[in-house]
Amino acid sequence: MRVLTTDVFCAGYLIVRGGRVIDLLVDQTATRSTGTFVVEGAQVLEDHEEYSRGQATANVKALRDAVTALRGRLAETLRRSSVREPRRSSSAR
């Protein structure tokens, strides 16, 4: 089973519950780039529903560590995916 989410806390919760991030999709169509986590696991659908209903419970340290790691991965992925066009020098005209 797989869940897609842009919510880093939801993705962190799913990891703490046994899921794993199998992909990080980047959307650069908006004015600001965003990332979507693809999380896979045996019970990610049930865990996602639990999170969405506000009934999620988790070890706070494990959740914080997961969210910190995800934010780092997201920042690195966004940094690598940002495509910058080379600037023209004034002498190139």
C-alpha cells in the first residue's frame, strides 16, 4: 500500500508507524516548489486515516527525528531539482 502526502508531519508519523519513503516527488509548477512524499508500508492507509482523524499517537522523539530527516531530504531534493538558466553576460550580445 502507498500514500502520497505533502504533510511532513504525516509522513513522519507514517515512518514511525513502520512505513518507508520510497520516493519524493517535486512539483515546480507553482510559484514555490513543493515536495510530495510517497510512503509505502503494510498499514499506511490505516495509519494515514488515524492521523487524519486526529487519533494518532507516537513516540515524540521518534517523530521529531523522522520529521527532521524528512525536512533535510526535502531541502536537498528541492535544491538539486531547482533548474536555473545560465545568466547571459553583457558581452554575449
